[in-house]
Amino acid sequence: MLKFYEYDKCSTCRNARKWLDAQGVAYERLPIRDTPPSPAELQTMLDAYDGDIKKVLNTSSADYRTSGIKDELPNLSPSDVFARLQDTGNLVKRPFLIGDGVTIVGFKEAEWAAQVS
């Protein structure tokens, strides 16, 4: 089953959830702030995005701007970043969809259709 990490107040997450429901896709909803993706899931997603750590970060969040991670990022290892994401789930790019053969952050319908169908 797919894991769908989301923030309820995020309109992009709501749109992605509506899309999944319309496609009849089974998934488990997880609140990204309270239950962020595991370090293993973050590593899988990082690998899917060719090691581009910014792809798994919510760079538009206030937490990203105020946490200082933006300035520290060049000196942090992926495991250091993952530890930060475990502490502050809002730093994870959302929605975050992961499962067997599926690794997607953000919501672009064409990308989701290519991986989820």
C-alpha cells in the first residue's frame, strides 16, 4: 500500500488526495508534521531525485526560512538533513507519496499518473 504523507491545511495535498481517490488508489494517510517519513523513506526519495536534497525539502515553508537549514545545507550530510526532518516534519516537501515503485514529492498530475497507474 502507498503511504501518503500530507498536511491537512495544504491545498496541494488536498488536490493530490482527491486525485488518488478519483483513481481508486489505496493509500494510507499520514500527517507529515506528526509522522514524517522515515530516514529510509527519505533516502529512497532522495535516490529517486538523483540525490538532489532540495527536492525532499519544503523550501517554501516558514520553518525552512527560520530554521537556518538553508544556510547550513551545503555542510550537512543527507543523514544530518534527515534527522532535522524527523524533528520538524513540516520541512519535508509535501505531498510525499511512497510505495512499491512509487516515489513522488509535490503534486503534478502527469507525474503521478505515470507512476501510480
